[in-house]
Amino acid sequence: METGFQCAGCGEWNSTAVDESAGRRQTYVEDCQVCCKPNVLRVEYDASSQGFIIASALE
């Protein structure tokens, strides 16, 4: 599923894909496409919106 997150370092929006088969709660690191800083992404499925919510923090 295609979604995105805001970089915790520079604030820029990044596109990313979430692997729906990996479960409703996931954590992984992805580099910002603009500033290249690693972001720890905490992904959680929201049943009410039927989509994933991503919170980011710098590694």
C-alpha cells in the first residue's frame, strides 16, 4: 500500500510503501529521500480510516 511520512529531521514529505502482509503494527528504518537522515517509522493500521498511520522519529 502506497503511503507517506513526514521526515522527523527536515520536515519534508516522503513516499513509502507499507507491506500489508507484515501485520497491523510495524517498525522499521527508512532514510529521508531529501536529507538522507534515517527515520524510525512506527506503522499502525487504523481500522476507522482503513489505512496506515505512520509516526516518524530520528534514529
